[in-house]
Amino acid sequence: MALTHVAKPQSGTKGLSPSVMAKSLYRHRTLIRQIGRRDAVSKYKGSYLGIVWSLITPLLMLLVYAFVFSVIFKSRWGVSKDESHVSFALTLFCGLLAFNVFAEVVSRAPTLVVGNPSFVKKVVFPLEILPVAALFTATVNMLPGAAVLLIAWIAAYRSVSVTIWLAPLMLLPLFLLSLGAGWFLASLGVFIRDIAHPVTVFVQVLLFMSGIFYPISALPPRFQHLMLFNPLVSIIENIRRTALWSQWPVWRWWVVTTVASFVVMQLAYYWFVRSKKAFADVM
């Protein structure tokens, strides 16, 4: 694959400018798509089912989680009195799809730079686009599952959420947070190679601490407040409200998480741009 749009070196002092960051990413949009497409193809290269695995894997996990939490533990979301196992499973699946976007970017981030040494040493390459390409790939992997979720919900309830048009907007803080974590961990992974191992554990902990398998209202009040410090909780809740439940999002949550995620992303981008000057020496 030919990689185009090679970048000129960027001054780290400009890393805190949102406009500079936006212009840089827009200028390399074609390269981002090329790398994202390459990653998606290489992930399933040689397999018989190809990208279908991006649908099969979460569906299998959905069946396991739905059985454990809905049948054994008898968890309910409390949205309606006659909530069925199907409704519980689809609600769980919706949260799992959103979480998997964040988890995929974060899990890959520590090896994004160290796994491409030729980009660091041999060419002048815009390394900052690697986490963006990872987010692009994670989003593409989410789309088949999102389509199945929508079709299954319509088949089960003969209707679609009246607020579903707001669901893409609810994904914005998820993308910003994923990018911020991606830039920070991609840089950190160059200097601390062992960081990939605790990140894997951290992602597994977050899976059970982000309200994916149970409603936050089921927790004691003191724990509910603590859980809200995890931005994924409110992000996933707003996605479910708009995509499935025909409810308006909690705009206060959305504004707070979007602003906080943007700040995290901008600071992480600044850190990455400043620290990438030392990548070649370390590697």
C-alpha cells in the first residue's frame, strides 16, 4: 500500500492549538483512511469469515453475558415493567458495542508506535495519525454490530427509537476520550514498554465498572456517585437512552463529558507532539 501525504515536522509548541490539530488531521485524512483500511484487512487476512468476525465475537459474548446477568442474576434495566430477556440482551449489546470502540483503541495504543519502527526512523511520517487510524478501524468494526442491534430491535418491537437521530452525537465524547487515551498511551508505550500489560488489565476492570451489565441505579447511592466519575458510564447511558429507549439524553452529562474529553484529548495530543521528538532516540 502506498502511503501518501507525508507530513512536515510540526513544532510541539503548537500542539495546544485545536485549530492546528484539526488542520493536521484533516490534511492527512486520506492517509488515515489508508492505514485504517490496511489494519482492518490485515486483522482478518487469511480467515474464512473475514470482517464477519467483528460481528460474531461480540454476539457470542452477548449470549454469555445475557445468560449470566439476565437469567442467573436476574438483572433488569428498569426501563419498563414488562422488560424481557430480549430487551435486556439488546441493551447490554448496545453498551458493549460502545465500550468496544474505546477498548480497542486503548488496547492497541501502547504498541502503535513501537510496532511501526520504520515510520519513526526511516521517513518523516505524521505519527500522530496512528491513534486516529486505530479509532477509524474500531468504528468500522462497530458498524456491523450496530446494524444487527437496530434490525433486532425493530424485529422485536416493530418500532425504532424516536431519538435515535441523536445517537451519533452521543458518540462524540466517546471518540474524543478514545483519541486522548490513544495519543497518551501510544507515546507512553515508547518509553515504558511494559505499559501494555497493565492497560489490558485496566480495560478488563473498566468493562465491569462502566454500567454495561447492570443499571447504575441498582447500586447503593454512595457508589452511584463514584461511578459517575467514570465518563464511560454517562456516555453509554446517553447512547442507550437515544438509540433504544426513545428518551432524551441527559444534556448536562453530555456537556460535561464532551468538554472533559476534549480537554483530555487536546492535552494528550500536545504530549504526543512534544514527546515524539525523542521516539527515534529511544527506539
